Amino acid sequence: MSVPPDNLILSLSNDWSVISLSGAGVETFLQGQLASDLLILTEEKGSLSVLCTAKGRVVSTFLLFKAGGIFYLHLPKSMVSSVLKALGKYSIFSKVICKDESDELAILGVGGTIVKEVFAPSFKLPETSFEQSVSDLLRVIRLPGTLSRFQVVAPFSVIHLFLEKAKAFPLTPYQIWKRYDILEKLPWIYPATSELFLPQMLNLQTWGAVSFTKGCYLGQEIIGRVEARGEVKRRLVLRQMQGSLPVPGAPVLTGSQEIGTIVDAYEGEEGKVCFLAVVHDRFLEHPLRI
């Protein structure tokens, strides 16, 4: 599969947002909502995480971090309202405040050799996946992959300064940035795919986004039972083929039979598309069609 350019800088604020959660008992509240174990989080180390329905279906996936007693969810902008609504059903019974930070915090994507241009030599960049460095109003998160790639979260004025420092470099199209997530099999959820999958169908357990040992959380009974019985019959796959770009939620076919669902996709070279899809086990070796 083709590898995108390795010099990346762009504003992610049109496509990604941050939700903050704060207030008394916020950690206990989230521990009972999210499938990941919040007790392993530190100020320096975040994780991939997931919010599910009571039936164990994935509402949304996101990056999860904490700083100064506040928890932050980084997620596709199109999922903010759904996540706020889902969390709001239970936060009204607590003192937890859930807030869309889209008007306050901007997100910058930066990767490759440009990193040396935008960060001061004295700034200690995070070195491992989902590690976070915090400095004043700035949070810098390292994303997984062989290319050094970071999300930078700060007020809009601070992000503007970063873009000014790197103005000699052309801005990266978002589709290029997105390719790296897809090639790493990071399964972001969008409105068309929300509540379609169990976490195991997206391989979220391999990212540490699902705990099978912590206490109760939304969907835990079904997710745990499916895991114990080995009943997951659909898997996340990465494929490349000729064709037009499919949208999340579109069907995957073998012959005329629908056997899976597109999770995410990008346009490659020479008329090819690369996509993540959840496909039934019985058809993993069959020729697929989109």
C-alpha cells in the first residue's frame, strides 16, 4: 500500500474536536461509562478509549487524556453531539461538567521533519504512543506509527503561532493525515457507523481501549460475555483495491452478498482505494467488492 508524504502540518480543527470533563467525581463517573480502565492513565500517558451503549455497541472511539484534574476526549467533530448526549444521560445525576471545547481549543497536526521546525529544542516531545507532554496552555500527544506524528492542542492563538513558524511548508490536506490513521488501523467512528459494532469487531482490545478486568461500565456484561465465549464473528481488516472511494457505513460485498461494513477509507494512487472494514470471519479470504 502506498505510503503518504512524511512532512505533515495542518489544522485539524475542522475535522476534530475536544470534549472536556471536569468536576467532583469525574474519574469515578468516566470509569463507569468508558470501556477502558482510567486507573492506568497518568498526566503523561493517555489511551485510546471507547464509549458503548448498554448493549455493548460502540457509540464512539476517541483519544483520552487527563491534565490538571480534567479529562479530555479527542474525537471526530461529527461525533461530539452524540457523545455529549450519551454522557449527558448520566452526568445529570452527578456534578460532572461535560463541555465541547471547539470554540476554545484548536488542534494542530504535525509530523515528520517539520516537528523540528515548530517545537523549541528545549521542549520535551512525548516518545511513545499516546504519551502526552503538557506545558502551560499546550498539550502535545504522540500518535502511534513509525512516523513521528503529534496532535497539538492549545488555544487558537497559540496554534496560529505554530502555523506561522511552519509557513515555509505547504499545508497538508486532511486526507493525507487521515491515511496514517487508517494504515495504523485506528478505527474512528462516525455518525453512519455509530452503534454498529462491538469493540472486539474493531480490535479495540488490542489498543487497550477495552478492559475485561475492571468493574462495571456501560455494555460491560455483553462485551465480557462475547469475549469469554469467543463469539465475535466479524473482524477489522485493511484492504486495497480498484474502485471509487466508499463512505463509512457503506456495505462490503463478495459477489452480490453483503458481508461487511466500511469503517473508513482514503483514495490511493492509480485509482485504488484503501479501506478499513469490519468483515464476517467466513469471508476474510474471499475477494471483496465495494
